[in-house]
Amino acid sequence: LDLLDQPEPEYINTIQPQPMTFNYTITLNNLSFRYAPDAPWALRNLNLTISKGSRIGFIGTTGSGKSTLLDIIMGLLPTIQDELIVDDVALTTKNYRSWQTHIAHIPQAIFFSDATILENIAFGIPLGKIDHARVRRAAQQAQISTTIDSLEKKYDTVIGERGIRLSGGQRQRIGIARALYKQADVIIIDEATSALDNKTEGAVMKSINDIDNDITILIVAHRVTTLKGCDQIIELENGMIKRRGSYEEIISI
């Protein structure tokens, strides 16, 4: 009940803002975070520069700070001034929403409504306002269009509650297509393939790695082999960066 009495964010009732500029880098500048003044540090003194269009993988044991870091990058957790900078602009509560227009999140358990494939890719858009050509383009990029076209009703196929009529790999590809329909240029993938078998995971990761090079992709995974296509892999331990390097450098240690 106390949680329900918390004040709403300042930006909760503001109109959809214009996206802020993101042409170069996301910078973490000596970033530290804990969930309460007397809580242990979830992240400590992180310094990291993420170039636009790069593929960055994050690994680490449970509690190492991976999800906290992604929540901060998504603007879901507050930072101190100048700890998180996009190009040359520090993120604050006043521009979080402008930053979030750039971001799409693909979690491990993607929410699906008991509706058509079309509506689930263009999730949240009224049926009459869905751009059908954009949906098909997003499906092609996510490598799910051939499967959809093989169905009797194609994009008008109802997938059932929680996407029950789709396989695990198909659900993940629909999640990727949803992110691409949003035209986000930062896609955050949080252990989205951990429940898939190795063959299906490989196919889904190929879909991810084939996405346009202008899109920045941040991936959290349990298995380092999942991150083979990343430009750089960051290993977190106790809220700090333990090591970083290419896939070949990480597996050789």
C-alpha cells in the first residue's frame, strides 16, 4: 500500500516527446547505483562507451548487475547527473521519455495478446492505424515473414493467448519484429533466448545479427556462445566490470 502512495513521475502525463538526438555514443561515466541508501551497491564505478550500431553482450552470474544496468540504460532507474550520457546530453527525468523513444526491449517472456500476428507485431497501435507495409518489412528483417506467409490467414492468423499457437523461436522472432516495427535504433535483449534449444537459439541469434548495422543491440545472456556475433562482451561481477573483450578473447581466458 505504501508503494501505491508513491508520487508519479513528472513526465507521466506529458505528450509523446520528440526523440532526442542519438548519432554517436551512449556513455556510462563512473556509474554507481543501489536500490536504497542502506542497500549494497548493485553497480559500482562503471565506465563504458557504447558506439551507435555496435553489438554489445553482457554476461555474469545472477546478481552481478546485468539487469540493473539495462534498466538504467532504458531510463527505468534514476542516475546522478552526468552518469549516463547520450552523445553529449546527460539523461535526467526531464528527457528520459525523449530517450526512451529510441528503445525497444525484448524480454525473455514476451507478452502476446490473443489477437492476430499483425496486431502483435504492431502492438499497441489501433487496428485502423497499423502500417501494413511496415509490419511486413519488420517481419522480413526478423526472418519470420516466410513462416507467416505459409499460414492460411497469413498476418491475420490469431496466435492465441500468450502466443500459444506459435513455437518458442517464432515467438522470439515476433518480438524482434515488434521492436523493428517501432523503428527503435536501440534494441535491448534480456536473456530472450535462454529458454530455447541450441538450434532454435542459433536461428534467432542469426535474425538478430542480421539486423541493420545502424541499430545498436545490447544483449544479456547466460551462455557466452550466444554472444558470438557481438563486437564486444562485458562480464560483470559484483556490480563491476570484471573483464571485456571480443568473443575470441573472452573464451580464450
